[in-house]
Amino acid sequence: GKPKMVIRIALARKLLVILNAKARDARTEFANAT
């Protein structure tokens, strides 16, 4: 039970990092477009 939870948390954290990076890229692109 516990190892799966750890893996799930790690995956969620990785996903958050990726989403944050994409959001940052989109923000800079939007700033450049305007």
C-alpha cells in the first residue's frame, strides 16, 4: 500500500512541475505577443 502512495505523490509532483513550466512558457509567449 505505502509504496504505491509514494509513487503516486512523486508522479503528481512531477506533473505539477510540468504544468508550471508549460504555464510559464504560455505566459511568456502571451507577453511577447502583446
